[in-house]
Amino acid sequence: MYLGISVLTKSGKIRYIDDRTLIRRNKEGKITYYQGIIVDITERKLAEEMVKGQNMVLGKLASGAPLEEVLLPLIRSMERSDLNPYAR
């Protein structure tokens, strides 16, 4: 089973985790236990969002969009506090 979720830390920051859990069964097919790990993927998530933003900017610039149309969405995406490590 794969599950990527966001969690709120004690300090109030949002972190993204990848929960990889396997279900172990006995010969009869009954669940005997769960085995898994949780990995912090916040940095990967941030990098993915940065690439999305870069692609959006490049696409708009290539299409000849006005600079305001390019910069405003970029600024808004950078202000997202859950993905911006410098946000309060």
C-alpha cells in the first residue's frame, strides 16, 4: 500500500510523508501484522512544486504572455506557506 500525506508538526509546520506499509497474512489469509516505514518527503515535494512553477513561467514566457500574467501566479505559488521553507 502507498500513501503520501501531509502532517502538521508540533511546531505548526506542514511536512509531507510517504507511508509505505505492507500487510502480512498467514496461510489462511488473515492479517497477522503490518510492516512499514514512514519517510519525510517534504524536500522532494518542494522540488516538484518548484519545477511546476518553472515550467509554468517558461510556458507563459514562450507564449508571449504579459510579464504581469507571468509574475503574479509565480509570486502566489511562492507564498504558499506549506511549501515555502521561509514562510512564517
